[in-house]
Amino acid sequence: MDKIKNEYFIIGRNPVLEALRAHYPIRLVIIQEGIDLKENILNAILTHTRKNEIQVLFREKNWFDRRFKIMNHQGVIAVGAPYEYKDISELKIKKNSLILILDRIQDPQNLGAIVRAAECAGVKDIIIQERESCEVTETVMSISSGAVFHVNIYKVSNLAQAISELKENRVWIVGTDLNAKDLYFEIDYKNHPFAFIMGNEGDGVRKGLLKECDYVVKIPMRGRVNSLNVSVATGIILFKAFEEKLKNGEYK
């Protein structure tokens, strides 16, 4: 994220709106002059700023293009507090919990897409490793369409230890590997909390972590390309688990 005296830019209409909806600490919203403020999303943004007494400034298009040329700013940015990661001790596990563990995801666009898919599939908790992992940047916020503001992201020093603690709390651990024997849709995801490990874009999930899993699964493929983007694979597996729990009446 661009950082100015411990403050961060949130860039784009949806990310800004979702940050406001989630009551994320924002002190200033900047809107491009001349855009239609009656559009639904802009009207919603302004409603939230008025309700929460957040300052709104208007700037010319050239100002946005100079400062955020490579980002899809859409004429709206917000200035907010640094993203706050949660402590793993705060994670609350329920019978229908779907938890995501990310092993060294390093591309911010992948992380943003993963968070968006995970939040849509009902995931509330995402665990990442402190080292060799992408931070929540303005790109992550933008690509996630603001979903980062509706999930808890926990940063831990040791993923194996975090997995061990989840298992102690009766969470079933599902790892993913291209060489797995089991298929992702053969697992019964009902009546238990599950955590899914998705691995690094190049190396996948580390073997040491796979040894800690209750299941190791793969997505069957018939095309000539033998792998999926990690964000696509994450969505496929999470929505299968979500579908089973939904059919089982685990979401009220």
C-alpha cells in the first residue's frame, strides 16, 4: 500500500464502499470532480461519509491520473488506517466454519482474487504466514473488490503450529496437491469445521504441511494445461464445501 504518515490509500469505488460498510477507520474520501454523484454506489459512499462525519474532498481528474495512473481508481479513493491483521488467538471456530490457510501466496493480484472468492463462499477467517507472503496492499484491496474488509486475516510466524492448534479444536484440514489421489468433491464437508490449505503459485503447498493434513485433494482436469491459477482453484474447492454445508442446513 502507498503509505503516508501511517495512513493508507483505498482505491476504487467498491473497495471504498465496502471499507465504509465494514466501519474501517477512514478519515477522508476524495472524489473526482464532474462524476455523477447520483450513481447508486457514489450515493451510498456519500451517505456513509455523512453518517460517520468523514471529510469529503473533490479533485480534478488529472490529480487522480497523476497519483493513481496504474490503478483503476474510478474517481474515488479513501485515506484510512493501516490494515490490521488479527491475532490467531481471536479466531472463533463454529461447526460450519470454513477457514482458508495460504502457504506463501506472493502475488497481490492472486491474493486479492483469493480473498474475494473466499468471502463469497462464506469464509470469515484467512491465515497467512509472516514470511514469504504478500501483504494486504492497495492492489489486494482493489482486486478483492473490498472483500478484505469483511474477513479476518491472521498473520502467523509458523503455519504448522497454527494447523496443529486448529486440529486441537477439531477442525479437519484439507491440503491441495497436483499429485493427490483423492478428488476434492469426494470429501464429506458436512457437520465439521474445515480448513483448506492453498499453496504458493509455483511450488504449491509444502510437503511438511501436507503431512499434517487429514485429506490431500486435487481438482481433476482434462485440458492440456495441467494447473489452474491458485485463485480459481481456491474458488472451486471452497464453493464445493459451501454447497454441501448449505444443502445440509448449516447456514441459518
